[in-house]
Amino acid sequence: MKELFMPTRVILGKGCVKENASLFAEFGQKACIITGKTSAQKSGALADITETLTSQHIAYTIFDEVENNPSVATCFRGGQKAKAYGADFVIAIGGGSPMDAAKAVAAFATNDMAPMDIYGTIKKNPLPLLTVPLTAGTGSEVTPYSVLTVEEIENKKSFSHPESFSKIAFLDPGYLESLPRSVLFDTTADALSHALESMLCKRTSDISNVYAEAALRHLGKLIPDVIAGKPDFEKLLFASSLAGMAIAHTGTVVVHSMGYLLTYYNNVPHGRANALLLPGFLKLCAKHVPARVTPVLKAFGAETVEALCGIISQLVDEPVLLTEKEVKTFAKKAISAKNVSQNLWQISEAEEASIYATLQ
Ligand SMILES: [Fe+2]
């Protein structure tokens, strides 16, 4: 069975928030804005959103406590704030952290549940969500996934709900212009990882490949300009959303679940963790499932796996070194991740250790 489900309306272009002000009133009279401390202000996105809401006579409150790699506890607090305020809908402004947090906030706002119940059955539909991405990478604006930090398990863990898809994603490339180079590299690597993992897993289908191959075609052309310091933000946002649409249908595989441990224990930014692990993963793919790697290379426009890995390595702004003990500990933990079963071959703990060991 195959299914195409992409319920997010995507609007792309400079000034798209203010130009589409009338769309906001469809969602109610009270909004809860979810964001972090700085980028929403710096990019001008927060001012655009608040001015738009005011013009539409929509009241709002702001929850700006979302940290990098947000915790379930933070999202629970945001949910209580949205609930107490009587918010009709939620607006996320930011990269993956605020967007993922907003999905949990929207669920906590409509359900009386304890923080960890987010990983059980979510009884009532979350509040409607609108998203304004400030990076091109996460794809969270077009997926139902929310990846949160759970201290109890010392790792990141995802939940999803069919109603957690953003109703509208406003993609304004102007908001990305002040991105630091390292964040641009990390988030571009994340988008690339989504497209690659979507094409290299058991759930890959003709439907998901429409998005993933298109994302790779764009990224193959865009990444050299990112590395050269001349990024095309509009095309990057588009490519990143295409990659997000691909994983909305397939999920990610071991690169992501292995990367979560680098983020949790070693504070490596999410996209960089993927970029660090991708070469080891791709070389194993070439060994176990070479026929699946050929269309990946063709879509990206790379002659060989080594050439693709060379480009990925250029997106790593700062290397990470692991100790032998970390390699062993992380591999032991990562092999129990639920998406290991979606890998194209039965990956072993030793193989995961060999991927981590490329960072020794
Ligand atoms: Fe990701």
C-alpha cells in the first residue's frame, strides 16, 4: 500500500507573511507564538508576525523559552501557557527547535496529560499550527514529527500526530539572510541527510522519491554555492521543504538516531551530527545495497560515493573527535533505536560502531 499525505499549504517568497495576512484570521482570535530568545527578533520574523496579527485583530501571547534541542518539560510549560491563555492556534517561528516544540505545545494545550504522555496516545487533536522557518534544513514545517530531549532516557525521542502537520508554512528567504555560516552549513547538511535517508530505507516508495530525488537534484546544485558563501536562500528553503516532505512519508534511519546521541552527550548541532555520520553510512550502503545508491548519486549529480562524501565533509564546520569508549557506548545505545528496523539491511552494533569510529 502506498499513500500520499501532504496536508501543509506551503507559501514561498519574500514578504509572504504580511502579503497573506488574511489567512491568519481563519484560525481564531487568539494565538500563542512559540520561539527562542533571539533569531525571531533578529530576522524580523517576529515583528512581521505580531504586526500581521494586530492588523487582523488577533490577540497573542509569546512563549520564547524554547532552548536548542528543547526538552519535553519546556514544551509542557508552553502548553500550559497556551491553555491558560485560551489560544486558538499556535505559530512557531524559528528553526527545528521552536517548530518541534510548538507541535508538542499544541498537543499539551488541548489535552490534560502528564509530560511523558506525549509519547502515548494523544486523545484530542492538537491546536492548529502555523510555521515560519528561520533555517533551511529541518523540514519540520512539512512533517508531523517533533523530536524532543528526554532527560529520563538521556536521548532525543520523537512523537508524531497526523494533526501535527503545520496548516500553513510561510517560507520567507529574507529571514535567513543573517544566519551564521556554521548554522547554514549544519542545516543544509540536515536537509541533505533527510533526502539521502529517505531514499535509503525500507519505507522508500515512488511517492517519497518524487520529493527526495527533487530535493537531491536541487541540493546537488545549491551546496557548492553554500560552501562558497553564496547561498540562494529561496532555493534552499524549497529544497529543504522537499526533503522534509520526503521524510514525512518515510521517516529517517540510523544516521539520525545515531546523531541524536552526538547531540545529547557531546552537544554537536543536529545537522552537523548527520554530516559527520553520513560518509560512514553511505559507504556501508554502497557495500550492502549498491543498486540503491546509484539513483542517489544520479539525483545529486555525484560520480561516486567518495565524491558525495567529499562534499558532505566540506559542510562540517568543526570536526568532532570521539574516544574509543564513546564509540562503544554510543553504538550499544544506538542499535536499540526503533528506526534501526527500517534500515535496508540488518545493521549490526559493530557496523554502527564502525560509523562512529570514523570520528576517532
Ligand atoms: Fe534532521
